[in-house]
Amino acid sequence: MPMDAAEIESLIKQSLPDAEVSITDLRGDGDHYAATVVSSAFKGKSRIQQHQLVYKALQGNMGTVLHALALQTSAPDD
């Protein structure tokens, strides 16, 4: 069963409470999303480390229930 955008946002905000999250369903199939995540937790971290934090927040759903997620991450004012 595909994930909906609200569920993705909720999981991210559970791990990164201050995050500003914007989710777009790229195909309308609940499988391919783009997400922009801005969080102070990303400050001082590489882009890879930032993405790893988001993937961890998705609790193993990436690559299974959630097929594709194009990520843009940044710390506030980056």
C-alpha cells in the first residue's frame, strides 16, 4: 500500500520536530514523491548526512512502501 504525503510529513516531523516540510506527489501514484525539508538539525551536516536523517525518519519505508523520494534538504538560511 503506498504512503500518502501526510504520512511522510508526519514521520519526518516526528524525528525533526522543527522541520518545514513540503511534499509533492510526482506521479499521483503514492510511490514517487519530491520533498523539501528545512531543519536546524541539518546545520553543519553534509548533504548526505542530511538525507540520511530524513531516510532514518521514514523508519524503513524508503525502498519498500515508498519507492522514490527526490530530496532537497537545508538548514534555515542556507
